[in-house]
Amino acid sequence: MQQLEELKTILGTVADLNSAVAVLSWDQETYMPEGGAEARAAQLATLTRLSHETFTSARVGELLAFLEAQDLGDPDGFVASLVRVTRRDYDRATKLPAEFVQEQALAQNAAHHAWIRARAESNFELFRPHLERMFELARRQADLLGYEEHPYDALLDQYEPGARVAEVRRIFADLRDQTLPLVKAIAARGDATDYSVLTRYFNVDRQREFALKVAGALGLQPQFSRLDVSAHPFQTTFDHDDVRITTRFDPHFFPAALFGVWHETGHAMYEHGVDPELARTPLAAGASLGVHESQSRMLENLVCRSRAFWQGYFGEFQAMFPEALERVDLESFYRAINRVEPSLIRVEADEVTYNFHIMLRFELELALLEGSLEVKDLPAAWNAKMQDYLGITPASDAEGVLQDIHWSAGLIGYFPTYSLGNLLSVQLLEAARRALPDLDAHIAAGQFAPLMTWLRENVHRHGRKLLPRQITERATGEALTARYYVDYLWRKFGEIYGVSREPAVSAD
Amino acid sequence: MQQLEELKTILGTVADLNSAVAVLSWDQETYMPEGGAEARAAQLATLTRLSHETFTSARVGELLAFLEAQDLGDPDGFVASLVRVTRRDYDRATKLPAEFVQEQALAQNAAHHAWIRARAESNFELFRPHLERMFELARRQADLLGYEEHPYDALLDQYEPGARVAEVRRIFADLRDQTLPLVKAIAARGDATDYSVLTRYFNVDRQREFALKVAGALGLQPQFSRLDVSAHPFQTTFDHDDVRITTRFDPHFFPAALFGVWHETGHAMYEHGVDPELARTPLAAGASLGVHESQSRMLENLVCRSRAFWQGYFGEFQAMFPEALERVDLESFYRAINRVEPSLIRVEADEVTYNFHIMLRFELELALLEGSLEVKDLPAAWNAKMQDYLGITPASDAEGVLQDIHWSAGLIGYFPTYSLGNLLSVQLLEAARRALPDLDAHIAAGQFAPLMTWLRENVHRHGRKLLPRQITERATGEALTARYYVDYLWRKFGEIYGVSREPAVSAD
């Protein structure tokens, strides 16, 4: 069909512009001299504008309308998926008037600068009016995008297509109710583990070597990827055969780079595994932030913080860092890298407490959006929830409500995807385990190909053709649930900390 | 004026697209994994097409026509210069029909691949039909662009605006006649210098450190620049405050990286010195390839291969490489890095013989374009001229007629700019010396600011506002001439090799 070819040509131009934006952004975070910042902002604004103008042109709407009237065959096929997903993106992109987008961009820019200062001075009041504005704009954005049940649905749908607040509330309630006892039980126990290994000196070049060796075993090859250094680690995609990751190295805290690299490797392998047939179309990316996070957290936590993994790698790791690991055995190392401790900063949280940071943010976002909480009361509400969930209170707003960049960038409805990804990671791994009964033995032998092949087949290759819900149900046989994650946490950390899920009733 | 603002907005978009092309190309040569090549080609093609379409739109023509009817004030001012230079670029860009440009691109692509194979196999016949096609297309391009005297003028003008073949012929004739005796005189002398220092081991990290230290003293600061590694060294500009250079390091041939970095520093300082007022317009770049080369060759050769420079730096250099330089004194080092020897490869040639490589190419290009030479006879003509000028003959076409990439990329009329740059470098330096009588003392003291300030004032800041001819005449008080360069070569190399310009008549 001539119309299909024309649509693909336009979408190819958009994809190329978006890839160029990605390259310029990557360079900005990795290599750009500071002097380049002002011009780079102009270059990125121009490319983003051209991409948006090209994608939202009336011609794309005409071509979609024509194609939607044809028989496009199998709904899972390339053509039907392309038209369906392009329509979803097109409607979303055209529902927001240019004036609104510009107003939002200006407000975000101001909010971002205010947030940087507010955090540096730990002064919430500097950020408060900007945050009020962000939530006001979010409410208007939700109205413009439209929703059936809850305005938050419109926001969430941008990051997790098809997800709804009612479902997230239900899943998070299960998660909270069934893992809060674990947090309390671990906190109640004395912990005699020696964690000093985590802060010993690990040569940065050898950290890089080991991190990349494992990443290579996980499938990340230099033919289609590279690792660079940036202040904030990220993964970015210029093509399925050019996926890049970044990390930061701390000679006195090796977990940052090691688990960080393996986390980003999960993202990169997802992007690399998307069917090449989808290249230069809107289908060529991960299905959602949540599904993406399931891949990164699976490698970071489920694989690379597992006992099986270190049964395979600890000897080699020890040989590379003989001084730091001289009197450390596998078991104490395993416990150290799996330390559970309520802490203030989300990005440093362990597997057990991490989701409470997310649930806290989700609940506060909802309350702010619904109007049941005012921004001026946010710091107090934040601190109260931290006390409820984790039993700790930030000494300052910099360590509390001001710690994340997201709200200053207008990213409201984004946080839940982190926990959805965590839940999905275990649900997927359990499905993989059913298909691959020797999975733990493979992992202990450093053989990750069976798992990665299963993930490519069941998750990666589909790109954005399937919704997160479809990927979940087809790959695991059921809808997303907290059950697998809850079981995993109790099993793994119950064993490490010697606590059991149903505490025996005291007999006195 | 509203029309001026509209033109500047369009030109800003074009500039941003061109900068994005530069970033993507830089990444391609420095960091891109091999898997990214295919997608990168598509991205570059899309950005280049969008830049061309935006710049050649009918609206730009209308705005230019409107503005040209206004009083634009001082011809050297921003507005008049912007309109004048944009008109020049616009006419050139719109004179070539899209079909011709596409035909040329396809032919160049085929020629490039044929050239790679032909050079690898040293088989000119593989390249011959493609080179015939390149010259046929060049003749058609000259006709489309238009010219007054000679079709070569139309080609040359793309790289050296305002330059004409008649003038270049005259200048090159002077250069040839007055420096060929120097080549012959040096070749006739026995040379007892020990050149082994050039191929001793120099640690690559320390090469980088020293190269960057000097580059920093020349003005290149990490706030607005960086150095990376690529197979073929180059300089590229993303903004006047983001100018980047690349080099390649050879532990057994330090001059490649050292003089290479200082060469690229000359290019980078030119781009960095362009008046920031010209940013995001067609005026924000060097005036021509020749003027650009004058800046790179001035730092590489006139400054960094001078005795004064090494009087200042040799002690430090020796301290950084004590083993390689243990028994080397300043004078023998100075002679080693200024070795003159007829050789086959242009990019490895010394200051005395380099321009003969250029003159040879210029003369052959003219003969091929005029039809007085056929492509099939080119290898023989090449080898004959090499024998005439430098007294050597390539053992194979790979070391001869096939050595340069330029013709395979359709770059005909480009080579003369290298020698025009060499000539201008000395003419400019002599003018700077008249204004800065202590120049050599400054250089010996590692103080380059007076020279760089003079260059910024007289060359850099103008960007493309002035033609090369205007820059030359205003900065030096006269038109471009071979005289200063000829005098420089005889003075410097006559002293090193003990030959004098007017050999005494033998008295026997």
C-alpha cells in the first residue's frame, strides 16, 4: 500500500530525529564540555520541535484514517500493530495544544532550576510554588488527554500504557500489607553481619573490567553497545544495534557501578532484543517503563544479587580484588550485598524497602492530584509516611521530599512504574523458571543464554507491539500480581535474616 | 525587521540541524560501536535532507529578496554580511537540482567503495571508471554553478570563496620556481643527522598529557573543547564554545599525535574565536578551507616546529620522556622534527616538499577537467610529476594516485586550499610579527596569548563575514603571495641544511 509506505517514510524521519536527540543527550551527559550547554539546549529544542511537528502533521492523521479503514490482518502483525500504536501516540501528541506544551516546558524549566536550589539549601518553600504549578498543569494535562475513571489514569497511561490507578492501588495494597511485616521483622532483629566489605577500596579499572565481563556474559557485546561514565547512570538507544549504558564509579562503594552496570544491561538487552523489523517505527522500543524496569531489576537483583550467581562468580571476583576480599567468604559477601536497612534515599534502597519509597510517592501524588492534600503540607505528610513505613524520619527536606528530580520535570504518574517493574521481574522470572527448570544451575555456571533467550522470545522482540498487560499475561499466564514478589522477598530475606512469614504465636 | 527575524529563525534551525549532523558524525568516528553504522547512515541522511530542504525553501529566497531591497547598513556589519553570505550559499544550494545531487551522491558512494578496494589491491583499473564519472559530474556541476573564466573556478569557489584558477596558477608557479631549487639542494646534500629519536618509544598517556598541556597554552581549554581518538584526525564544531579535536597515538612515532593535536588546535581556536554574535547563522564558521588551514599550519609548523618553541619546551619534554631523550640535545631534536625528505605520501610530507604534492594534484585536476589528460593516463602522469618534482616514483598506485580519499568523494578543486593555507600562514605570521616585535621571545617563553589575540582580532572573529581575500589584505596589507612562504622556507631550511638561496658560482 502506497499510504503505508508514506506513513513509514514519515515515521522513519521522526525516528531518525528522535535518535539524533538521543545521541545529543548522551553526549551532553558523558563528554560535552560545559561551554556547549547553551547551544546544545537550542539544538535539542530544534530537533524535538521538528520531530513533534513531523509526527503531528495532518498528513499522518489522514494516512492513519485511511489505513484504519483497511483490513490490516493479524492484530499482532507488523502493519496492524504499527497503525494501532501510531494512532495511540498520535492522539496523545495532538491532544495537547502547542500553547499548553510550551507553557508546560517553561514552567518545568523554572521548576527544575528552583528544585536544584531548594534541594541544595534544603528549603522546600523555594520549590513549593513551582510544585503547585506542576500539579495544576498535571490536572489540566489529564483533562486534555482524557480519562474514564481517575485523572491519574491519564498521566500513568503515558508511562505504562493501559495501566489504571484502581489496579495499581489494589496491587500496591497487597504488596504493602504483605511485606510491611517483613520490614518490621528485619528491623526488629539484631544484625551481626559485617558490612565493611561494601566500603573497602576496589580499583575502578578492575571494577569496570569485572562489570563488563559479566555484562558480556549477560549478552551485552561491544559490537552493539558501549559503557561510558556519567553523573547519573542511564541507558539510551540509537538503534537496536547501538545501545549504550553509563555508570559512575566509586572506589569505596563498588556496588554502585557493578549492580548499576548490570541494571542498565537489562535495559540495553531489552532494546537490543526488539525485532529489527520494527526499526525506525514507533514500535521499536520497550513496551513501557514498567516492563523496562522488570528487565533491569531482573538482572540487577534477581540474577546478580542471587546466591547462585555468586556461587559462580565469587572466586573470580575475589581473585581480582584479593586485598578487599581476603577474609570474606561467599556467604558473608552474599549477605553484605543483600543488606536490608530502612533508609531515606530511594535510589539507595534495598529490595525489601524500595517499594515503600514508591508507594509513599504514589499515595502522595494521588492525594495532591485529588486535592485532599495541599502542597504546603507535603513535607509533613512525606515524613509521616516515612515514619509509618520505614520507621525513620528525614533530618531535612533535601533527604526527604526534595530528593527526586521527577516532580520538578513534571513527571507525575511516573513513580509507580518502578514498583510495577519490580513485581513483574519476579513474575516473569518464575515463568522462565517453569520453562527452564535448570535455571539456577545455569546461573551458577555463568550461563545466562537460556534466560536471555526466553526473555527475548517472550518480552524483548515484541517491542511496543503488545501492551504491558498482554506481555505479562502471555508470558506468565496471568495478570500482574504482587504475589510472586512477596513470596520472593520472604523466601530470600526470610532466609538471610532468619525470620519466617507466619511468626509462631508466643506460647507464654 | 520582521523578515530579518524570520530569516534568522530559519537559519537557526538549519544551524542546529548541521550541528546535530556534526555531533552524529563525531560520535561515528570516535565512539560508535560497529553495529550502529547502518542506522547512523540513515540518521545522517535524514538530518542532512531536512537541513537542505529547510535552507533551500522558497521562503528563504523571498526573505533574501526583500532584505536585499533594504538599506542594510555597513557591509561589514552583521545584517549586511548575513544577507550577502546567505545569498551566496542559497544560490549555490539551489543551482544544483535535487536529481543532480542525488545522482552525484550515488556515484560518490559507488566511487568511495571502489576506491577502498582499488587502494587495498593497488589496482587503479578498479577505480578508473568511477574517477571518470567523478570528473564528468564535476564538469556538469561547474556548468550548473556557473563561472566566468574557467570551470575549475566554480569548483574551487565552493571551498575557497572568491579564489580563481588564474590567480592560483600564478602563485603556485612562483612557489614552484622558487622552492624547487631548495628541494634539489637539500636532496643533493648528504644528511648526517640522527633521526632515530622520531621512532623511539614515547608513552601514549604522556604524549596526550604533553600535547594537551601545549594546546592549553595555545588557548584550548577544557571548558570549551575536548580531545578524543579517531582513525583519521579531525576538528569539528558544535558551537564556538564546544570545539572538538581528535588524534591518533603511535607510541613509536610521537610527531603524529603531538603535531597533529597542535594542528587541530589551530582549527579549533579559529572556530572558538568566531564572534559569538554570529552563532546559529551561516556566518559562524571559518572563512574558507584555506584560511582554516593557515591557522592549523601556523600552530603546527610555524610555532610548534620552531626553534623558539622548543627553546621553551624542550627541557620539560625531556623530563617527561627521559629515556627516549636521554642523549638528545635541543639542536638535534630540532633538526629531527624538521627533517626534509622527498616522500610518496602527502599527509606525511615535510614543510618543504608538501606543496609539491598539492601542485601535482592541482595540475592533474586541471588537465583532467580541461580534457587534456585522460583518466586512463593519470597514473603515468602522476608518476612523471612525482619524478619531476621530488625525484621519486611510487612503487605502486596505492602509494601514488590512489592515496587520497578526496576524488572518490567528488572533492575536486579542494586540494589547492592546503597550499593556499600554507602560504597564508606565513604571510599572516609575518604581519603579526610586525605588530608584535617580541613574538619569538614570547614563543620561547611559552606565551602564545599575544599571537592568539592578534589572530582573533584579525582573522577568527570575522567568521565568514569577510572573504579570504579580504581577510588576507586587511590583516597583511597585501594580496596573497608566495613570497613570504618562499623566504621562510629558505631561511629556516637553508640554515638547517646549510644551503643558501643564491648558490655562489663555482670559481673553477
